[in-house]
Amino acid sequence: GQQLNQSPQSMFIQEGEDVSMNCTSSSIFNTWLWYKQDPGEGPVLLIALYKAGELTSNGRLTAQFGITRKDSFLNISASIPSDVGIYFCAGSPASGTYKYIFGTGTRLKVLA
Amino acid sequence: ETGVTQTPRHLVMGMTNKKSLKCEQHLGHNAMYWYKQSAKKPLELMFVYSLEERVENNSVPSRFSPECPNSSHLFLHLHTLQPEDSALYLCASSQDNRGNYGYTFGSGTRLTVV
């Protein structure tokens, strides 16, 4: 079946640093979503992307829909301790199904 | 209340027990979902309901039985579970079953089968 490769799996960074993570797929997607999950909670939608090349920001977060429609990137600028959590990408395949495929997540830890 | 509410937050059950997970959404959405989240694995879609009709059953064992009495409520009935069924069970909703605007997730039920 279709899979999303999300990297890195985990990262430790210093407070104030910028963070980048990405998701790649072997097939074309129509929609990309980025979620954050805090411990003991469900994922919360951060950014939704609907068009190839689209660049969207939400505060210190910026995400891009790759031009090939097979990848997406999430950047966090000037990280703070509350950025700690697991970040998931999710994509809706262009094959017409409404099902979203989720990545395995990037676990982010911010060192104060 | 707003958003998607799941109860209970934590559940420990024996393999011979019968229990139910409850999900309620206060967003006026028309589609609801059950997902299973296991450690180091992607979220696994279990069931999809659109306007109270099941539109997806993703090869889930029959020991998991969903019920959607109306567009605001979703249940997952559990019986004779196995230890490998221990996971975080997440409920989600979306405006329609295409999920074009993403899903809103509940906080999940942490299930432990002993």
C-alpha cells in the first residue's frame, strides 16, 4: 500500500533554533496536512495545503506543498519549549480516495 | 463543550470483558472516524461513517464493532480483545467524508488489554 516517509524520526534542538522536517511519497497527493500531537492528546491540525507549490504559514510554522506533489515540508522558526511533541504529516492521495495516509511522525524535543 | 470529546480517557480491560468507547463531536460535522495509534506506527484507519452510514471498514477484526446512532455520536464496542489491541484509539470528525479541511481529533482513549 501507499506509504509516507517522514523524516527525521526524532530530533533534539536548542531553544531558538529553526527546525525542518519533511514527508515524501511515491505517489501524487492532492492535499497535505500537518498535525502536532502533545503527550496524552489527539493530533491538532496545524496547516493544510491544497495546491502544488503552495506555501502557508501559521505563526512560526511554515509548510510547503512540493511542486512534484509527492512531498511536503514543515519548518518551525525560533523554536520554544512548548514546540515539543510529535509532528505528523498526512496526505490525501490523488487516486480519488478520501482516505488520508499518515506519516510515522517526527518527535521533537527542545532543549532550553 | 466544543470539538471532539472521547470517553473514557483510559481503559484497562481483560480479554474476556466487553466495553465501549464513546465519541461525541460538537462541530456539526457529517463524517466520523475511528483510528488506532500504536507506538512507532502510522495512524491506522479503522472505520469511517458518513451521515451515520458506514462507508469504510478497513479490514478490522470483528472483535471491534462500531456504532453511529447519529451524526454527533460514535461508539466502538470491544469484546474478547487481545493484548496486541492495546493502543490509543482516536476518534475524528470532518465536515464531509472527503476530509478536505482535515480532521478534528479527540484526545483519545488509552486502552490496555490485560
